[in-house]
Amino acid sequence: MNSDDLFIIAMLIGSTVFTGAVAYTCTGRDLRGGYRISVALICAVLVGATCTFIPYLPVLAFLVTMMAYLVMRRLVSPGRALAAAAVLLLGGLSCAVLIMAAALETM
């Protein structure tokens, strides 16, 4: 394995662990026990799987989603804020994939 492969693997693992840790921390006030762990794992898997194809955009989409979630949970109930954040995360990951597809198409 060369250094480029190790860098890609480290970035993939790092983004997945970072996403899971941030999601676990941010949902701590609203969710307890297994639900909190489930949300963190789902976020980590979604962002990690998308990072396999796109290096950095999914992490940015996740950070925007978490900021929106932290704002929305003050305005509406935590369940609705979590549902809106899930839709926003899926939309952000989809946009990241479409942006990379358009970039690769024009190369």
C-alpha cells in the first residue's frame, strides 16, 4: 500500500468517527440510551458511505445539518427537529453526490 491509499483510508475512518461522535454529542439532550446510539450510528454510516465516493462534501453537509438541528430543536419539538435534520442530511448528501457527478462529467 502506498501513502495515498493510507491517506484515503484514514480520511474515510476519520470522517466516519467524527460524524458519529458529533451526532452522539449533539443529540444527548434530546435522546437517551439506544436511540442516541442509533442516531449516531446511522449518521456515521450514511456519511461514511458517501465519503467513499466524495472525500469532503458529506462532512460539510453533516455539519450544516447539525447546526440546523441545534437551532430547530429550540423552535420545535425535538422529534420534529430530528426528522427535519434527517431530511436535510439526506438532501445534503444527495447534493454532494450530484455535485461530484457533475464535476466528473465535465472533466
